[in-house]
Amino acid sequence: MIEAVPACRRCGVCCRRGGPSLSRRDLPLVASGLLRPARLMVLRRGEHVADNVAGGVGPLAVELVRLRPGPDGRGCLFFREPHTCSVHSERPEQCRTLSCDAPGAVAATYLEDRLSRRDILASDDPLAALCAHHEAETDLVRLALLCRRALAGHAPSREEVARAVRLDAAFRELLPARAGVAAADLPFYLGRPLARALPVLRAALGVGGLYKPVPSA
Ligand code: SF4
């Protein structure tokens, strides 16, 4: 028997923790323009995130598209204090199904049927090809492995990480300059900069990691 999910108390606790990740059932909200790129961000496969639903911190198994935080960098951008959703009648599916009183009901299934950039960008959109190229060349799962090898002193891995960092930076210049993408939309098209997405890359970028100090003469 399927247990009924307790009704939302509209207390705002979930909303203050951050915006929801989206499912394919939210595509009409994307198509209507309510959930446009400037309001979305991508968390890439392999990205280290805190999981507010299932708990814990770790690499993501699948790409997620989620609502961005509000101006204070926390909470959902549609949340208004004291406890109002400014898009309540059009809120995403996760907001409709997640209950503070029964988070397990969503935790078991919420990584299924997740929305990704591939669902949003038309296959013949040149931006789709650019995003796919960036994703392949800066694959976070592979980069995490390379970073660990670089930190252990493996020079070829260190060079591969450095190349990926340069390529990521180049894409973040190229899309606004050549493809007409607003700089504010980059967190949707490319996700977060590599050093923010991968803690181990920050370690590899530190002294003794990716960039070794030059010994003094
Ligand atoms: S969309 Fe509305 S209900 Fe969902 S997290 Fe944001 S403010 Fe809360």
C-alpha cells in the first residue's frame, strides 16, 4: 500500500535549505520561460555536493538541474520571507512531493527521471554540442581521479588537470564572446567552475599540488 505523503505545512524549512532539483515532469515550466537558464544551475555528474534530501556529501551519480539560490546565496530564489513561495501554483515537482515529515518518500526515488541539459537544449542547438564537448573534456569523475594521481606526484596527470582547467576557463570566455550566452547563464550551460565543483582540484591547485613552487637558487 502506498502511504500518503503528509500535507505541506508551508513552513519554508525546505525552501530555506535551497531550491529543488528538477525532473522531466518540470519541462513545461522550462518551456514556459518560468525556469529559464538565468534561474537554473547545473550540478554535474561527479560534482561534490551536500545532499539535502538523502543526506551526506559526495559525488553526484547523475547530472542535476536545479533552481539557483536567492540573492543571499542561500535558500531558493523564489522564496520570500517569512514563508512564501512566489511561484506556489507553478512550483516544481520536488516541492510538491517532498514533505519535511516524510523525506524518505522522495529520497528513495528523487534521482530518477532527473532533468538534464540534454532534455532542455534541442539536439540541433550548437550550444548543446558545446556543452557536450565541455562535459567530455572536463569529465569530473575522471578529473577527480587525475587530481588524486597529481597529488601523489604523477606529472602527466598534473598536466591533464592543468589542461582541463585552461579549457574550462576558455569555454567561460568563449560562450559569452562568440555564442551570445549571457555571463549570468553560464552556471546552467557549464555548471560551476572546476575548482568549485571539485574540492580535490582545489587541493591539486594548491602549493605542492598542481603548481609546484620553483626551488630558489
Ligand atoms: S519553488 Fe517555491 S516551494 Fe519550491 S523551494 Fe522554491 S520557494 Fe520553496
